[in-house]
Amino acid sequence: ESETPCSSSAKQSGGNTLQQSDSPTELFLNKYQDGVQSAPELSDLMNIGAKIPHKWHEVGIQLGMEYDEVKFLSVSTPPGSRQFASVFTAWKNCMKKSYTWAVLIQALKTPAVNEPRLAHELSTKFTCTM
């Protein structure tokens, strides 16, 4: 019997079943009970940003930032993860688009960002059943 990426596993040891802690996907689903309509936490967003650090400009524009705002970030924020932190914080605090996983997934799929695999990976986390 094979395990799916969504399932947690239990191991047999001398007749006793040892339960492992919840899988990362189960923990993720427990944290975001409203699925893709949940508001993301900055720590989880930063993990997404770390996978595409050079695309913070494009993601910012797709999340509703104006070009001048993105340009300002490029000169006012040191390179690295702080730029994504600034983009995600701006999106949460004052953007026109909803602060949900669904909006981020759509942004990742756009031709400008062109990260369909990452969007699919993220979408898959929300479609797993426990």
C-alpha cells in the first residue's frame, strides 16, 4: 500500500502502532481551514518567495502594486527576502486584490510570473483530503 503525499503514516513496531506527527500538508490544511480563501501567514508566504526570489517585481505587480511602488522597493529595500516581505506586507495592508491563497496562486500562473509548477504545488496542498 503506497502513501499519498497528503497522508500521514503509522509504523508497526512489535504489535504496537506508532503514530507519526501530522504531515506538513496536514499541518498546512489545519492552519488554513478556509482553503484557498484563507489569508496566508507571512512565514508561509516567505517560503513561496524563497523559491522564486528573483520574481518579486512580477509578483508584486500581479498582486496589485503600482509600478512606482515596485520601483521604490527596488531602491529602498536591500536585495533578498526583504523585498518579498515588503511585497507581501503591502498586499496585505493596502492592495486592491484580496489577501488570499487563491489570488497568489492566480498571480503565479500569469504569463508575467510564469510559475505554473509552483502554483500547482500550492494548489495541491489545498486539494488533499485528510
